[in-house]
Amino acid sequence: MTKELEELYLTGESKIYKDVAKTPELLKGYTRAISTLVQAVDSEQLKQFSFLHYEKLRYQFSGISSVRLSNRYVHRLLFTELEDGIEVQLITIDNTHYGNKT
């Protein structure tokens, strides 16, 4: 996990991920997602948690997996699945994800 993501998890504050830190629903979703990822033995266990909306990404994001931080927002936590666990990389915001109609 990057230093910025670890800071966000431990303190609820981040200079890079300000929108997540300032939105209680996103911050709660982030901490819940990280806690679940830490406890998961492998990615198969992540499928049991429907609130995560776990998926392996394809095309230009091949080899990366993601979970959603909130059903209301398009913020996703991207991570790489390794043989010895999961490596969290970043939070991405894509307002075109899932056909956002705004």
C-alpha cells in the first residue's frame, strides 16, 4: 500500500485523496474495503462480499482488480493480486465508469 493510502486508512486524512477524506461515505467504504482485503486469504473470498463489487479488470487494465468504495460514487480501489496476498495501488475516479449519466 502506498504511503498516502496508508495515511488515509490510519488517520482519515490525505493530501492526494482529499475527496475521499472529506466524504464520510467514501471514507467509511475505503476503510471497510481495506479491512476486508487485509482479512481475505485470496481473491475468491472477496466475491462473498457483495458490497465490494469485486471484479478483475480487462483490456488496458489487465492484471488489475478493483472494488467499489460506495454504491453512490464511482470511486474504486485498484489492486494487484499476488501469490502471497494483495497489493493495494490507488484509488481511481472515473466519471464515465458504469455509464454514469451525468
